[in-house]
Amino acid sequence: MRHRRGWALKDCSFRLPAGRICGLVGPNGAGKTTLLSIAARVLEPTQGTLGLFGAAPGPVDPGRTAFLAQERPLFRRFTVAETLRLGRELNPGWDQRAAEDIVRAGDVSFDAKISTLSGGQRTRVALALALGKRPDLLLLDEPMSDLDPVARKELMGTVLADAAERGTTVLMSTHVLAELENLCDYLVVLSGGSVRLAGDVDELLSVHTMVTGATEGEGLPASLAHHSLVESRISGRQFTALIRPEGPVAGPGETDSPSLEELLLAYLRSPDAPPLITPTAQVQDQAYTTRTVAA
Ligand SMILES: Nc1ncnc2c1ncn2[C@@H]1O[C@H](COP(=O)(O)OP(=O)(O)OP(=O)(O)O)[C@@H](O)[C@H]1O
């Protein structure tokens, strides 16, 4: 996706298997909203293609995708009840009860006008609208940003339970790294419009190792040079490094598995680290990658 100021997304190819809950992480301006908007067909990419639901790129039933956009676009003059009614009339597979349950759980009045709702309440209604559609693909742009901690847990629990029951694929951007651990089983990290990391969370964690120990001289131990270095920090005479081992990790220092938050922080701090796209996340079919959509 190219804007007048330059590329918002470039060399951005990955595959998200069906039924996975995928966290989309990256610094401000990395291209997360752009990617979600392309997936939701709100934006047409300048180049490249998007394939949905295992089909070759082409028209898809818009009812199969729901998008919770960052600005939560709702009609301000509608009441909550009218908003849900709109959802019901526009979507053949609409589930009124599921949508109402989400609104009710937040004690939001069905008679309240959207313009009078708080940011978090608006997010709740927008999420009710998205989940009421019963989508196969749920695209969430920073769903937790204006929710209080209790509402976050409750609503993300609803999303997860719903996805588990119906096999929904979820792609969710967030800056709340600590909470991703309990939410996602798949991950895409963007930086500068490109994919830095993509794949199954367990697989990504298993191919990385944290090493800590005493520095050699003032730097990292020479033995670490045999591995791919993602990030290292030196504090006094101690170092901490996140590596992708290229064999057994020998030499001084203790090794440990990184937490998901440690893994993500290391990649976010080091945009020049070598990218890693695991085999399940690689695009196999050339048709998905090269066709020019619009001049
Ligand atoms: N309509 C536009 N015109 C010009 N540039 C744009 C436009 N929309 C987005 N961009 C640029 O594209 C890049 C990616 O923006 P995007 O909103 O996708 O980032 P993001 O990862 O969602 O950021 P954030 O975490 O701040 O929400 C940014 O550099 C942004 O300035």
C-alpha cells in the first residue's frame, strides 16, 4: 500500500491459517491499521493480492468478515437498539441475542444515543455489532485501547469463547503485549510496513533463547557470534541477549525460554533483526503475491 508520502506496507506477505487467534503487533505507524483495512476490503492495495477463506484472490461475501475499526465508526444519532437493528437488517446471519448479551454485560442502556456513550461503551457496542454478524474472519484494530481492565477481560473472553465455538479466525492489533500471552496462538509483527515475525506462538517461542551472563571484556561472549542475534543489552558487567540458536548454545551464561512479551519487545526494539516467517506462515502460492491490483 503506497500513499503520497511513501509505502505504508511493503514486502508484506504472510499466511494466517483458519481458526487461529493472531496478534498483530508493531510500533506506531508500522502499518497495522493499513493491513487490517486491506483485509477488510476497506482499502484497495496498490500492489499485491489478498486471498480470503482459502480461495484465490477475488470477490468474497462481505458478510463473512467483520471489522472493528480503530475509530469505532457508528451513527452518532442512533440509539444502541437502533444500531443493533441496523446490524440485524444488513446481515442475514445476524445473532441478536449474542449482540444484546454483549451490550447488557456492560450495563449500557439500549435507549442511549451513541453520541452520549463513553469511548469504552462505544467500543462495546461496536464489538457487539461485529460479533452479531457471526463472521468467519474477525478483524480487530486495538480492541482493548479504551476498555477498563474488567471490561477487557470480559470482552476478550467473549471473543475467545466465540472464536473457539465457531472456529472464527481473529486478527487483532494491539500494543498491550502483556495480555497477548493469554489471547493469541499466532503472531504477526510488523515494522516499517514489512513482516518481521510471523507464525505459531509456540513455534516462535521454541526457536528463540534468552541468554544472560557476564560480559567478555565489555561486550558479548564471542560464542554468541555463531547464532542469529535478535537483540542484546549490556548493563554493567552483565549481558542479556535474545538469539535464534543455530546449534547448541555453548559457553558462559544461562539460557532460558523467552516469554512472549520478551520476544515481542526484543523485535520491537530491534527493527533490523533478521526477519522470521515460519513455514506455516509462508505464502506458498505465487498468485497471492505478485499480481498488480491497481496502477
Ligand atoms: N491516508 C494516508 N495518507 C498518507 N499516509 C498514510 C495514510 N494512512 C496511513 N498513512 C501512513 O502509513 C503508515 C502506516 O499507518 P498505519 O495507520 O497503518 O499504522 P499503525 O501501525 O496502525 O499505527 P498505530 O499503532 O499508530 O495505530 C504511517 O506512516 C502513516 O502515516
